[in-house]
Amino acid sequence: MPAPGRFTRLFRRALGSTLHDHAGSVPTVQPKNLLALGTSLAWLAAGCAGKPGSAPEKGPNGTIAYHVKVEASDPGARIEVNDEYVGVTPADVRIWGDRDGTFHNFGSSDFVIRVHPVRDGQTTQAKVFRTGGWFGQEDRVPQRLFFDLNQKSQGGFTVDPGKPRY
């Protein structure tokens, strides 16, 4: 019979049995060994929590959380999501989306992420995503967004849309 591995020896020692216990008796468990075994199992279970493949964070209306890394050409730029301040760049922004990876429609057909300039000469940048609706298309939630605040508008003028009307 091959020699048992290290884990097997430790497990048998924790349970109080020996390597050559063939008498058929039930091994007894020492209280200190039971505590050590329980602690080891607790650490093992805690180590498995939060790994990829664990359940996603649940949100309102059956949505789940997506974490989007928002970056800009200059750090410290003000970030707004649907006209609400959420922080400064770089930031990890939580977005509630549908399980299929698309934006959820919370009553608006658009989801707007806007980053404001840090210095003079820069322009406000925005990215608009479609949230679907009645037979409307939905955009996928990205993993990362980058805003170049030094980018100039192509048409010679800029339009900063106001708050959407519902």
C-alpha cells in the first residue's frame, strides 16, 4: 500500500486515527483537534467566497452590478452619470444592468456618462448608451471607458444636452 500524502496524514491526525488502524474501532476526535479542523474548514470556506463565478451583486428591478473603470486624459476630472455626480477620474463606477450584459431601462432610453474638463482649453466629453425599451436596441455595458478631454469637436460647435425629459 502506498504511503498516504501529507494532507491525508494531517486529516487522519486531526480526527485522531492512525495510519495502521485496521482493528475496526471508531477513531475518537479530540476536542482540540475538532477545533483545529473546524477552523481549517472555516478558512477554506472563507477563501472560496468572492471568487470569480460567485453570485453577482443584485440591484433594483432584477438588475446586477457591473463595475466600469472610468479614466480620462487628466486625472481629477468630474464624472457625472445621468446628471448626477459620482466622483472624479480615475474611478470605478457601479452600473446596474441586465443579466445579459446590457444597460437596464429605468425609464430613460439613454444612459449618459459625462466627464468635465480639468483645465482651460479642454471640452466636456460624453458617451451615450441606449437602454432599450419597446423594441429598442440596447448597448452592452463596457468594462472600461476612456475620455480624451483634449479632443476638439468636429463640427465647430458643441452641444451639451440638458436634462432628459421623461
